[in-house]
Amino acid sequence: MDNRILVRRILQAEGYDVLEVGNARATLQVVTNRRPGLILVDINVPELNGTTPTSRLKSDPNPSTIPVIAITANVMRGDRERTLAAGSDGYIQKPIDVDYLPRQIARFLHRED
């Protein structure tokens, strides 16, 4: 929860509209009804692991073009590679670097500084 609050505050301060979803199943429903520009997925989410919704999103032709970025504290050797192999377009590790996060998001949205 603390990381969600932190990420939301950082991104809103940068002018991004942020829609928070509480769990993986709700994420899949929201993406079906709305078309976000980017999806941030915590790998350690309730109900499903973070790679499951990413795999489902990437297998559906409609939302598969939306960048899905994993946010995770899983930083052991091979974690990044496994996360990207599961379909994530990017990987942001915790703890969140508050100065670097907006640049990472801009890069994923092709809005470089």
C-alpha cells in the first residue's frame, strides 16, 4: 500500500492521470472497459501473481499493445529476465527511486525529457 501511494503521488505530481485497481482480476476488467496508456503491475499482488495478469493481457489482441511494466522487490538473479519473459515490457525495482521513476514512465510512454 505504501508503494501504491508513493507511485500515485509521484505520477500525479508529474501530471499523469492515475487509476488504481486493487487486485489482478479487477485490472483485467478495467483494461477491458478502459484503454490506459500504461499498466503498472506489482509482481506480488493479491489473488494472482503479477505475471499472470501480464500474460493474460498480452495474450488478448486488444490490450496487448498497452505497455505493462512490472514493479517488484524481486531483484534476485534471473528475476528481471523471468518477468520480461512472462510478457512485461519493462521492470522497475523496489525500493522506488522517486527521482528516476518519472523518467522511467516517460520512457515507457515515449515521452522522453
